[in-house]
Amino acid sequence: MGSANREKFDNTVVEWIDSRMPIFTILNKEYGVFPTPRNFNYFWNFGAIAMFMLMTMIITGIILAMHYTADTKLAFDSVERIMRDVNGGWLLRYIHMNGASFFFIAVYIHMFRGIYYGSYKKPRELLWILGVIIFLLMMATAFIGYVLPWGQMSLWGATVITNLFSAVPFVGNWIVETLWGGYSVDNPTLTRFFALHFLLPFVIFAVVFLHVWALHVSGSNNPLGIEPKGPQDTLPFNPYYTAKDTFGLVVFMVAYAFFIFFAPDFLGHPDNYIPADPLVTPAHIVPEWYFLPFYAILRAVTFSINWYLIIGAGLCAYAFIKWMTKNKERESFFVKEYMVFVLPALFLFVLGAVIAFIPVSEQQFVDGELQYVGIARIIEGIRYYFTFDFLIPDSIRGTTEAVEMRVAIDALLIPISAKLGGVLAMFGSIALLIVLPWLDSHPVRSARFRPLFRIFVLLFTVSVGILGYAGSQPADKVYWSTCLGDAVACEALAHGGHGAGAEHHSDASATTIIKLDNTMLAQAFTGFYFAFFLIIIPLLGRFEKARALPYSIHEAVLGKEQRAGV
Amino acid sequence: MFIRILTVSFVLLGFSVQNAGAAGDQVSPPSQPWSFYNGPAGVFGYYDQASMQRGLKIYREVCASCHSLKRVYFRNLEALGYNEAQIKNIASEYTVVDGPNDEGDMFDRPGKPSDKFVSPFANDNAAKYANNGAFPPDLSLITKARAKGPDYLYALLTGYAQPPAGEHVSGGQHWNTYFPGHKLSMAPPLSDGQVSYEDGSPETLDQYARDITHFLAWAADPYMEERKKTGLKVLIFLLVFAGVMYSVKKKVWKGAH
Ligand code: HEM
């Protein structure tokens, strides 16, 4: 490994080791004189900060493991013993507990930096993918770690999330039972989670090693997103970036220390100070804050996904890809294939959406006959034919036989249940990050020179924040509602309020309630999340005109005095 | 700029929404002036020993007949300002089951400072049985186990009221403004004049509720003072260190821009 043209060290001990194993030569090459773009801003601090957090977690974690007991009868007590009876135990636990949050803060900023400055683009795709793998491993580690103190949220959070895997076709139940080591979250779950929580950080460490290796092959990106052209564009890593990273790290530690010492339980949930009890379900089960956007995406899929929607989406995707990849004659393509793909797709979408979204309408009886009026009639017509309801003979309606038939038809018509859809959406939202380098074909990296991309990345960031908020709120929470139609009936509804069944009279059908609840909020922003990756980024990649790039980093830095950069 | 406006409006939306949401069956307890939240963000927080001593008295004379405090050792009472002899004295008033002895029998002995507070019931089922099926939770972590813990506890103890018109509470339950769902299986444990104070503090429900809350806040978070004192030192160190690193960085980067 590069020992052939090695320079000698003055220190004899160092030289003795280095001539046998050139570790000091490598360290100097990779961290000493490593040529680094001279124009980093503070966003480039967060990789080093994440590294610091990983080491902090591993060190505090190992010491905690010396005092922790992985047994459902003792786990909660052993954590409290750490808090009360182990010397400095409270500090150790608070560092580890808040460390998870600050690790995620650092990595989220690090990932934002990667997207904003186009660091995922060629030649850094593998570097980026290794980053996403680290992110997934971190999520697994943090989720499992939260189970260890065996409080109420530990138990119930684990129950809700592990249960999700039962939606996976064929192997779902096997996965869940393997995770549990039984038929519910119990002692075997806790012991295996402890073993995994001990293991995974070292796996992360190994992947971080690969991540940094890949980084040192491609070299760092920079805020301009242009490659260094020569030595005038770079600085040796030491002392320039060692000094800058240390300063940034200490500032980060100020915020981290503030939480450890003055608000150590702020980011946690009070219910986790109640020992786990399988017989008492908490009022609201919420994961830790860093999972909330993904939790919102998971819960946003409240509808089952039928073949009409899938085929419609497939046709749209096909037409979109064809259209995007066709260089010339885009116009003529549009006219010709439009009819073949987009119109049928739209038709299928309407059918699929009616079946999936619109609740069975208010039924009205006239002379004992079920009647549908106006638009409801059309909707029920669609439902009757396109859900193959007509296959069920009228003579058996209302019997269990009819219900069984309906279930059998639905099994064929709906390949993706709402639960599976949610799981797919949640994992899909992260899988999109992996393919991001291929979704974005724009040659320019940095958002500084892509005004539209910049706006959309910022909007995307805000909407991830809103998804996080939606994830923290109960699904049926209503933000805004209004009642249309008969004024008296509306008044009665408003005052009759909850559960006043007696107040319910036929007038209620003369009203329509329009509302914005938390599920709809989550659905809207989940839609934007996916549209950002699947529609906006590919379109911008194709059509966005970038601003002129500077000739070199050096030139741009020298001209900086006149310009106010981002 | 418009991004900023967007963010601000969403934050405002969030707040207004949260306030509206609080009108459900859970009432947010009003904030009280606690000495342990002293200073901005509570950085100068400290425990009031006199209040904690009164709180201990209330716990022992009232709450202890139903609620355990099983994570607290008698020796911990040093933090309330008691000396070794006083702690020995308090501990010895309890009877602890110990053993087995050389002959294999369990035996009773007076408590020692190294013992934990003795629980009123032998196990959870006994506790439930004695309380009409409702379990009186252990109080050693109660202020951490509830949102806005100390404020909630104070509000709960002073929040008993007549049920509003149209609401019924069945036998053994009591209407409480601040309990989620309002129907609480604990009868109002405190009332004016119930516990006598030796230090001349008012013998009122309000004062009792503050004192027991103060004591239980300490029981849940006994290292709070040490934590905050250490925190101030750490923060000052880090800020100075950041300043030093800033000037080092400036010096290193001089001429490199
Ligand atoms: C355990 C967590 C992680 C650690 C310790 C870590 C560490 C680092 C370090 C030390 C660097 C070099 C300094 C820098 O450019 O900021 C770096 C670069 C990078 N990381 Fe990470 N990283 C982590 C997670 C991630 C994740 C989750 C992603 C993305 C999904 C990611 C994407 C990148 C990219 C694209 C670069 C190259 C940066 C550039 O030059 O633009 N990293 N990482």
C-alpha cells in the first residue's frame, strides 16, 4: 500500500513502524496533506460531526452495557439504577439518549448538504449510496435501542413497528415472529434486540470506513459543485480543515451539551418513564422525533391500492419515461402516444380512485328501494361494475356467502392492502434516495446555479418538516372544517357534537362536512415528497437552464468580495 | 425570503392548532413557579430543602398508605438536609423484611439508611385489591412520567371538582379537571389542615400540593442540581474553547481565502 515511494520520518519509533507497515504515511496522505477544495462552507462540517457522534455513542454505549440488564423483569430497574446508583450514570445515559438525537440532527444536515450541492452525482454515487446505507443502519439501531429501557413507549413502539412487517406477502408472519422470537414483543425480543443494538454500531463503523474510503477516491464536492482544476483550488486538509472542523464541532457540542444538562428529557417521551405494561396501551403511540416524517408517510396510506391504480400508474410512468428519453419529435410523440397511454391511464386512475377513496355514499331509501341520486348514482355504478360486484347473485345478497365472495374478489382486485401500501411507501421514500443519482440527470451539481432546483429543494425540506409534525399528531385530528348545506342541520351537528346519537336525524344528509384532518395533511405532503423525486427532479434535470458556472474554484473565491454568495 | 415566510406561517399554524387541540379531554396544567426551574431555561434551578422536608412528611403521613416510593433509599434523604442520625432515625421507623437468616427464615428488622422506602403493599395485585381495582402507581418517577410533570401533579392534587352538568362519576371515582378522561379512582388525598407543619408554613391544600410535588420532583430527578451545576461549567468551557478555536481557525486561514 504505497510504501514504495515512502518518505522517511525523523522519529525513529515512527520510522520503525512505518517502514514495516506504512500507517503513518497513509494517515498523512489521507488526513494531513489530503488536497481539499478551499471553498467549503460550514455545511461541510457535519461529516466530521457525525463521526464524532458515532464515537460518542459507541463509547457511552459500551459503558452503559456494563450496567444494563436485558430482561423484561429487570431492564427498567437496571436503567433507573444507572440513573441513580451508578457513579456518573445519569450523565452517561443522558449523553447516549440525547446523542441519538444529535447524531440524527448531524446526519440530516449532512444529507441536506449532499442534496443541495449535488454531492450525490457522478463520480460520488457509490459514496452517496453508502451514506444511505449508514442512514438505514442508524434508523435500525436507534429503533432497537429505544426498546431497551423497556418503558411503555419502548414496548408499544416496538409492537406497532414490528407488526408492520406482517403486511409483507408470504413471509410477513415469519419475519415478525423471528423479530419477536415468539408471538408478541417479550423477553426473547428484548434479548435479541440488545444483542443487535450492540452489534449494529460496529457495522455502521465499517460502512463509514467504506464511505470515507470512497470519499478519498473521488475527493470532496464543494459549494460550487465544480471539480478542483489544480493545486490553486485546494488546500491541505491539515491544518486548514482540522482547524475549521474542530471549531464547528465545538459549536455543535454547545447545543448538544445544553440538551444533556438542561433539557435531557425534552426530546424523549414521558411515557417511557412508565415501566412497560402489555395490558395498558398508551393513548398516543409516537416514535422518536427523527422517525416522524417517515411515520407520517407510513400512516398516510389509508387506502388499499387496486389494480386500476397500479396499471394506471404504470402506463403514466411508461409514457413519462418514453417522453423524457425521446430526444427529437417530442411534439409528435405527444400527439400520437398521448392517446395510447395517458388517456387510458387517466381513465384507470378515475376508476381506481373512486373505488379506493370515495366512501360508500349515503344510502337513501325511497319506497323501500335503495336509490342513488346524481353523482352518487354514477359512483355507485362504477363501483358495481368495476369491483365486479355484479358477479354476486342478487339472491344471496346479505348472506355470509356473499361476504365471502366479496372478500375473494377483493383479494384478486387489490394486491396491496393499505397496511402493505404504507410499509412500501415508507421504505420507498428512503429507497428513492438510493436511486437519486439516476433520477437527476442535470449536469450541474450545486443548487447555487440551479434556481428552480434550489427552490424545490427548500420546499422539499420544509415539507419533510411538516410531515414530521403530521407524524407527531393523532391521525384523526381536524385542523379545519366547515359545514355546507342546511344551516339548521349544521348548527345541530356543531352542538350535538360527539357521540350524540339521539340528535342524529335525517336532516344530516342535507349537509356536507368539508374538513382538513391530519391524515389529509400527511397525504398531501407525502404526495409532494414522491413527486419531488419522481417528477420534479427528472423534469428539472431535463429542462432547467443553469446559470453560468465559474471557471474555477480559485477564481470564484477571489471574486467573492463583490458577490454575496449563498 | 418567501421560504422564511412560509416556515413562519407554518410554525404559527402549528401553535394555534396545538392550542385548539388542547381543548379535548386533556387540560394542560398551568405553569407554576418552581425553584428547580429557576433562571432562563431552568439553568439556575435548585431544590428548596424546607419544602422537600414538608413534602416528605406529607408523603409519609398521607400518600404512603397507598403509593410506594420504591426507587428512593433512606440515605438519599441527605439531599433534604437531614444528617446521618436523623436519617437513621427515619429509617428505623420502618419495618423491613430481611433474610433468609442462618436458619433459613425471613425475619423483620428495623430499616437502615441503606434500605429503600418500604412499599405499602406486598405486590401490585394487593395494591389493586385494596383500591377497588385501580393501581396506585409508584411515585418515585411520577414527575418524569407525565408531560409537564410537576405542574401536572400540583394541578391534579388541587384539581378536584364537581362534575359538570351531564357528566356522571360512578362510585369510587372522582372528577378531576386535569386527569386525562377526568375520572380518577383516587379520592382527594389532601385537604386544608390535614397535616401539621412545625415550621409555620400555611397548612393549606395549596401549600401541601406544592410541597409534595417539590419532594417528588426531587425523588424523580435527584441529580438535577449536580447536573445543572456541571452543565454551567461545561457550557462555559465549551464557549471559551469555541472562541479559542475560532481565533485559531482565523489565524490558520489568514491569506488562504
Ligand atoms: C454515521 C453517519 C455518517 C458519518 C460518520 C459520515 C461521515 C462522513 C465524513 C467524515 C465525510 C467527509 C466530510 C464531509 O464532507 O462532510 C462524509 C462525506 C459524505 N457523506 Fe457522510 N457520513 C455519515 C452518514 C451519511 C449519510 C446518511 C449520507 C447520505 C445519505 C452521507 C453522504 C455523504 C456524502 C455524499 C459525502 C461526500 C460529501 C461531499 O464531499 O460533498 N453520509 N461523510
